[in-house]
Amino acid sequence: MISIFSIPKFNKKYKEYQKKFPHLKIDFKNLLLELKENPKKGILVKNNTYKIRLKNSDTNKGKSSGYRFIYYYLDENSKIIFLYMFYKGDISNLSDEYIDMLIKESKNYL
């Protein structure tokens, strides 16, 4: 069974977007179901860190203008740690340096 965790930076962004997008909770719940079946479904960014696109059901646009979730997957421990999320309408992408910092921060949850 896969355990799901998140770091404070993810939680802060999630709460921020939850106010802006009322259907985020449902969208995220569906994502969790998908990742529990296939935790490597996202695009490998680096070192067990994945990025996955998710449609924002509060907009009339597809995945390309939706959410991006960055997560770390530990196969041997069956853990997913959500590191960060963003809405493509706000940020185009995250730098490698920022992703490295998020990975370091997640080490406290391993």
C-alpha cells in the first residue's frame, strides 16, 4: 500500500489554490487514485522526482493550462511525498535549483 505525505510548501500552495479553485479537492482526489495505481505515472524530472499534469475542472481549458504537481516517489518504501503544486496560468515552470531545494526539504519525511 502506498503512503501519501506532503511537505509544508505543498500544503501552503494547496490551501491557496483551494480558495481560488473550488473543485481542486475533487481533482486532487482523482489524481491520488491514479497515483496509487501507478505511482510513476508522471514525467521523471530527476532522482525519483516526478511532475504530473492535471486538468483544472474550474477552467474550460485542458491539462496544458491546468495544475502541475511535483512529487517524490520512493519505490522501496512505497511512499509518495508531494513537494509542490502550481497552476500553469500563474507559473510556467520550476527551475532545477528550486526542485533540488524541494527534494532536500522532503528528506525530513523519508
